[in-house]
Amino acid sequence: MKKLLSIVLCILMVMTTLLVSCGREEPEESKQESSVSADGESSEVTGEPDESSEASQENPYMDEEGKYVKKNMLDFNDDWRDYGEFRVLVYNKNKQDTYFSEEIEAPYDTTDAKLKDSVDTRNKWIEETYGIKIKAVAVDDVTEAFNKELQAELNSFDVAMPFMSACATLAKDGKLLDLREFSDYIDLDAPWWDQNATNSLSINDRVFFTTGDISIMQRIVSGGIAFNRDLMEASFAGVDMYELVDTGKWTLDKMYSMCKEFTRQGDDNEKMDENDIWGCMGGGIGYYFAAGETLTSKDNMDIPKMYIGTNDRSFTVAQKVLELLDEKGTWYVTVNEFTDQTNKWAKTVEIFGTDKALFMTFAFSAIKKFRAYPVKFGIVPYPKFNEDQDDYFINCAANYAYGICIPSFSPDPEFCAYMIELLAIGGKNHITNAYYTSILKSKDLATDDDERMLDLIFSNIVYDVATVYGFSGLNQVFEKTTHSNLKSYLDEITPSVVSAIDGIVEAYQD
């Protein structure tokens, strides 16, 4: 854990230095600065500190009314108003039942009203202040549309929000611009950008894509453990899940023992499948990340290195997690064990929603789906590895999160960078809060304790660059091997992982 924290601190120091030094030189007359808030108010900055507001003095990213702002922001180029609109390439819901975009425009009947209102408010602010209409170019496949644009020069979008795994491929192929090159416009240190994501996704100090309050998908694909309140009361009376978390006693061994005690046959056959009663619906690599371990680390030059298995703790944790996961049919079930593979993902929610599982590993995309069932549930983070561990950690399934990126063929990347920053600022002031407070807290969670757990989960999201880039199968360790074969498997894949990382680094140096 200490090693991981040291690595993160080193990366942050390097990034801060780079953000200060890598801005492009521009004529002084183009560098007139202003303070822009999400209410659209713009005022010239005189260089004198604003002594009228304690909040403004304490937080350089917040105005006197407590709204997030971009202070010292370059003035909007009036020539850009001729564009009339800013077009963002996103996923529609034709093929993406769950992971479709609602944060650029929210045109779907299934979109929560609070989310739609917040998106409309952000977009209205931008249009009224800058004369630019925000437009979602929604397609079945963002990567396919992106490549068609490159080949045919269709001029159908300005920036794109592919899944991060697709962003990684586009970046490696030289099709994206480095966001650090636009530090005059995009402040990656600002609170509307997710520094955890940027620190993890940067390679060789180059950031071709990242995320933050411009999107909610990185939160939707993160999650925790849901528990059935009625089943908990009936089977483990006196156990307070929130107290376990608060006292640090919510551990992997505790969860395992409860699940094993609860799991039982639900029908007359001897096969354990979706028709039985389970301790937990779902399982996998999340338990490894919850231990504070990662698949990769970074050196002081921001180069990824294979981390799992390179020290005693990461190997011990991985081996223990795999040992428990190898116990199929005794405490947890995944879709791989289902007899009927039709609608298998909907079935996972049904199992938990109809009182057939004590726990469920979930992404927040599933929370909305719980509404179809009468289940009374609470949420907690993934368990710690043991009580010696200080914090709880949650991994982001970043391959399904969106990355915002500027195409290398953009005719006006400065305009794109400016607009991306506006979308993120507006997202911070409106959209994130609507999703976090008005939807999750007010609509889907039942108690103040659940809200505390939500805060805990979202404050400890872990990104791993291997989740996005794959690195020759490093991201599939927990699917490809067992606890008894872990060492030999890691030894086997190490050369190809190193080669894959070297290939990415070399591509980023071009």
C-alpha cells in the first residue's frame, strides 16, 4: 500500500511540473484572461486577489456563491461563434442496452428527469453565453464512426467519447491529440477532471484521453456490494453491515464465510446454477483491487510496469483471491455457471431482486435496474483484504467508461479544447450532482448509512491502465489462471506484457 501511494505521489509531482511548463506560447494580446462560471458570467481578471469572498480565496476553482469556475480562462474566440454548434460523438442505445450516453444530450424516455434537466441546464448555459449549441452525434459504434470520419473526411463531429479501451487503440494508432498540448484551455488539475483517471491513463506524460465531470459513465461502471436487508436480518440477525465497514471488520474472509454459510440448493437437482440460493451473485478481480493492489504501477518517468506478482503482498493477495474464486458452486455464482445463457445479465439482477442472493457485486448501472423488484437493499464497498488494511478501494471497469478525446484530424483543436473544458465545468456544477444526489441518494438509496457508503465508494475509485490497454492479457489474469498456477502464468505472460507496454510507449513517443 505504501509503495502504491508513493508511486501516485511521484506521478502527481511530475504531472504538476508538466502542466506548468507545457503551455504553448501565444501572443500576449490573445492571452486576455477571464473568470467563467457555469452561470455564464464572465469578467475580466485584473490580477488583484478578490478579498470580498473567503470561499474564493480558499478555493481557486470556486466563486463567491460556491459554484465551480474557471478563473483566468482565456476569452472565447468570437470567430468560433460561426460554428454554431459543438458536436460530440457518443454511443446511442440501439446496441448499448446499458452503456449509452445521456450526458451530452438526454433524448431518451428512460433518462431520469433530474439528469435530463441538469444536461439541459448545462447546455443552455453554454448556448446563451457563447452562442454554441451542444449536439450529441449518437451512433451505434463510436470507433467505427470515428474511423469512417478519418477515411472520408465527413466533418460530422468535433470530439469523441469512445469507451476507454477504444480510446487506447485510437491513441496507439496516432489518431488522437495529446490533451496536455492544450493546457491553455484544459486544466487537468481542476476539480472537474478526475485526477485518479488522468494519473493512471497517462503514459510517458502524455494524456490522449481522460474523464471527469464531463461524463457520469466512470461512476456508472464503478460499484460495490449490495446486500439484501431481509435476508441479512433472517440469516445473520445482529450483524450490522455498516458497522462492519466503519470498524474495519468488513473483510474478504468475513464476506466469504457469510456467503458460504448462506449458499444452498434451491431446487431438486444436484447442479448449482442460477436456480439455487447464493451467498453472492458475481465475483472476480474486484476483490484484488479492493485490497489496494493493482496490475500495473508507474515509474518516475510515467512508464507503466507490471506490478502484480512483483512483490510479496500483491502475489499473496492475488493467490488468496484466486483460491476463493476457484471454489465455484460453494459461495458465489457468475453468469458462466448459468444453465440458461439467454438474457444472462438481466438474470443476475433478477436473482438478487427476487431474494435468491444475500450479496451482489454490482456496478451502479445495476442500481437503476433494482427498481423493477421489491428487494430492500443496502450498499457497502468491496471488502478489505484484512483488518490491517487502512482503506476501502473500488475499481472502475474503465474499459466501459468514456474517455473524452480530440481527433488528430481536427481542423480547430483549440476550439475543441475550450468547449471540452466548458462541458466539464458545467458537468461539475450540474450533472454530477444530479446523478449523485438527486438520483442515487434521493431515489435509489434507502438510508443515510447507504449515502455514507456511496460517498466512501466514490472517494476511493481506482483506475488501472492495464484495464484499458489490456497489455497482452494482463487484464485477464483472474480469468485465465488458478491460485495454484498463478506464478507460472505470470512468468509466462511477463515477456509479452513487457513487449506490449514497450509498444505503447514507443507509439506515444512518435
